Amino acid sequence: MAGFVQIIEFQTSKPDEVRALGEEFRKNREASGPGTSPVRMMACADRDNPGHYFNIVEFASYEEAMANSERADTTEFATRMMELCDGPTTFRNLDLRETAEMT
């Protein structure tokens, strides 16, 4: 199994604005046509720590993730998102080893 996952951990008192920014980014990305993009993204709120959030972003490979990071629209999105955060953001870079759908 190949793949790469990035977990972005952040705090914000403006979750609705972060969500709207993410929706705007996805719509613009879809409109721009094919290119390097994540395979899947999950936005999560920490139930035990209000104001604490995680974005879990899956890519086909590490190389795809790095190419995505170099895109101008990704840089603009990240800059705007950091402006909505209440402190530093933590990035976790993970090689995907295995996935399983549990039924």
C-alpha cells in the first residue's frame, strides 16, 4: 500500500470561517481542472478540547503531497487559514501503510 497522510492540527475561535475558507478552496480547485490534489480530506473537531481541530488529508503519494504544497493556490489557502488560527499549527507527515473499511 502506498500513500501519504498529513494531519494538520490547529486551534481556532473561528471554525465557521475556516470551514467556509476550505469550501471556497475546494470549489476553486475543482474549477481549475485536473492537477495534483488530495485523494481524501476529513475535518475533525476534538470533542474533549473545544476549539481544537484536525484536518486529515490523504494523498496518493508523498511526491503528490509535496507537489500540492508547491501550488500557489495551496500556499494562499494556508496563509489565509493561519490568519484564522489562534496559535501555531502542527503538521504530522505520515506514510500510509494500510487502510481497512470496517463493516
